[in-house]
Amino acid sequence: MKLIVYFLIIIVSLLIIIMDIFKFFLDIFKFLGYFFIFGIIFIYLADKTQTKALIYLTTSSIFCFTIFYGYFAIMDFLVGVKVGLIQSIEKNQ
């Protein structure tokens, strides 16, 4: 049983390392999200009949912010899983 837990700890640690590498790209998604929001505002103020552009920009903005905030949610989850696994090993010793 301990071998399985150690294996899970290694997998979770590797996932955390891999996701930490992609942390650089989060600023790009955050910038794009705000860029799309400004695009929505400017298109709406300029011409309210451009519904396709508004729908595309809204969808793109939601997608970018989902990636940005979803990254932190997944990282918190993985760190919590790793801490829980480590505590379960310490509890059984």
C-alpha cells in the first residue's frame, strides 16, 4: 500500500512541475482576456449590430479567464492531494 502511495506522490509531483513550467503562459491568457473585454466594449459602443463579433469576443474572453483561473484551481487541488498523501503516510508510520 505504501508503494502505491509513494507512486502517487511522484505522479502528483511531476504534474505540479509540468504545470509550473506553463505558468509563464498565464500572463498571455490574462492579457488576451482583458483585450477581448475591451474589444467587446468598443464594438458595443461603436456598433451594436455586430452580434457575431460580440459573441466571438465574449466566448474568447470567457475561455481565456477559464484557463487563467482554472490553472490555480488545479494547482491548489494537486498540492492538497500531495499534502493529503504525505499525511496519510506519516499517520500510518
